[in-house]
Amino acid sequence: MNRPSDLSGVPPLQQAPLWRLLQQTAGVLAAIRSGVSGNVAFDTVEAPLRAAVQALGFQALRELGRGEALRRHLARRTPPPAADALLCTTLALIWRAERAPYESFTLVDQAVEAAKRNAATRAQTSFINACLRRFLRERDELIAATDTEPVAYWNHPRWWIERVRRDHPRAWKRILRTGDSAAPMTLRVNLRKTTVEEYLASLLVSGLSARRVGPCGVQLARACPVSQLPGFEAGEVSVQDAAAQLAAPLLLDGLKRFADDGAPLRVLDACAAPGGKTAHLLEHAAPGAIEVLALDIDPARSRRISQNLERLGLQARLAVADAAQPSTWWDGRPFDAILLDAPCTASGIVRRHPDVPWLRRESDVSQLAARQAALLAALWPLLAPGGRLLYCTCSVFRDEGAKQVETFLAHNTQARLLPSPGHLLPRNGCVEPVVPDNALGEHDGFFYALLEKSGHSR
């Protein structure tokens, strides 16, 4: 029996029976279909099973379009939610034999066992068995039939495919295919504590292969638990995608380091949780050059900012508040720099969160774009003349990037767009010379626009 590569670090004797893992994975899919985010759904799985269920779940989500299409060919009527989730999960895992985590017959047998042992699916056991056995008999014909269906072929919802194709007519196929692959593990080296070269040497001693990406990043050849990273607990590195590592230097480089009175520059990190960019701002600036207010609306996520800063030995002022309502938290003193990492569809980080395409609805794009516009409108008046605001999203959708900034510039004559990457497409890098394509290695999709307010700084 083959074992999934993502489970290679889990001792076999500590793994639950496969039927139980499939049962839990199907439960996660059912939760995502009901509107629960993948992070929350996977967190509900009991800890000893979570890594294995997440490995199976990620693979199933990356093949879900095909699994759902096959189910439609195998069953005229949609079965009850729990049975449908188990059936689609199994079909997604077995349809591509060369990538199946276990032998197809083993997966089918264990899926039937999972149906028998769950009160919510027990009545559909024979139906699930019949569908899966038929798929094994007619695999080639069924796959050929579903090859003509865009959702099955690209493994994204139809509206998502159409939007990416419209927004990026030359790159849409590559964007969609990238979303079906696993993301690399990239680290940001804390240059206050070590250098990239020294850290690469430490990795090599620990038996971990990596290469340099960007000014302070390293990309591992193979992901590993953070507990295996040398110097992690000592704050030498943080996990952060290479594209996300662009935020701090884009915002701070070129700003006057100190005000005329010698006071540090005031920096706002709006929507700051979980604190990766907050920490990078502090690491990137000279000691004492900036003071950062890290703001987030979510109390639970805000606690993660504090935890991350403590591990890294950094300090910032934290506040739990809605960035779009400055009257509830702003002290009236302008900021010299503002980082607005705005809430978005997360369409650029599908490799890390394969639930996102199946969780989102098309209407979410316009709703989130309205939220982004409200945040820009609320925060721009808080910026000092001569100051800079960096607007970014982890989205490939133009409504959350280029179009958002075009509209903002059309209504704000004080704003000037400085050289910045714009839309960074997943894995591909961006147009030179802002960031050379080969400098970042593989990375997520992001949008960056650096805006400067006309006038003189303090």
C-alpha cells in the first residue's frame, strides 16, 4: 500500500486507519462547502490526526473540480451532503492514478468502510460503493468525458476561471495550474541576528537544502516543521513567502530615516495580524528609526502578533480596532508611513489555501473591493504630507489590485503612484526592474502599489 508523501514524517503506528482519515477529510470538505474556512475546519480535527487529514484534504481540494464532475456523471441526483462529501473526496483522490496517495482499490475499500461507520452516511454505503466500483471499471471513459468540462479540467469554479482569464489573458492558464500545486516553504532571515549566508550554512549543517531568494529570504528544497529549523525559537527566521517579504523594503526604503527633531518615524501597520509584516518592518529599519502601531480588528489574531514579536525580540504598539474607523483609535498625529495589507479574496495564495476557490463566491470580490476602498479612504487622511502608503493584497484579481488603485488615484489628486510591482503573479515574479523574475524563486500572487502624498514631511 502506497503512503502519501506528505505523511512520510508520520510514524505508521501512530496513524489512524485510512477509513477514519477519509471520514475526517470528508467532514472538512463538508464544512468548507457550508462556508467554514479551511483553517477553522482543519483545526477541528483532533490533533493526532490533523497532519494526515490536512495532507489528504489539500490533495482532494486541489482535485475537487474533477471529483465533483465525476460524481455528476456517476449519479443523476446529488446525494445528501455527508455522502456527497465522502464520494467527491474519494474520487478527487483516486482519479489520477499516478498521483493517488494510496492504491485505488484500497481507497475505495476504505471509503466504503468510512461510510459504514458514520451514521450520517451509513444509509448511502451501497450507493457510494456502486459509484466508486463503476469508476474503477470505466475510469478512462469517465475521465475523457469530464476533460471537456472547464471546472474539472482546471479544478477551479467556473466564475473563478472566467475572471482570471479576463484579468490575465496571457497568463491565466499558468495561474490556474499554479494553484493546483503545493507551495514552497520560504523563510525570512532576521538580519538583526544573523546573515543569509550564515543561516544557509546552519541549514546545511542540519541536513536541510535551501537557496537564497530576495534580499533576506531562503527557500527550502523541502518543507519541514518549524521545530526542525535551526534558530527558529531564537528568532533568527520566520516563515514568510518571498512575495510578502517585499512589503517592508518597498514602504521604508527611500523614506527619510529620522524626522528633523530626531524622533522615529511613525508607521502604521493596518490589518496587521498575524504580524509577519509588522516584524519585518522592525527588522528592516535601523534600531530606533521607527515606531510601529500594529492594528487588527480580530482579537484572537491580534494575539498572534504579540507572540511573533516576542519570539523575535521586537516591540510594537498593538491595538485591536477597525482600521476603517480611525475615530476609535487614532490619536490625531499623522503617520509617516502606512502599510495597508487589505482583506481580500486570497486568490493569490491558493497553493497554501486550496479551500479558497471553493469557499469564495463571485459576489465576495465586489464586497471585498468595497471594503478595500473604504480602508484606503479612511487611512489616507492619516498620512503626513510627503509620507507613503503601501497598498497590498494577496490577490490576482484586478478589482482588488490595479483597478482599485486606478480608482483611488482618480479621486485623490494628492496621491502619486511610485514605482512598485503591481500584480505579482504566482511563481512568475514581476516585470523588471522592480523585482527581477529570478530573484524571488517560487512565490505567491500579490499586488503592490506604493502611493506618496504630495507636500513636505514634518
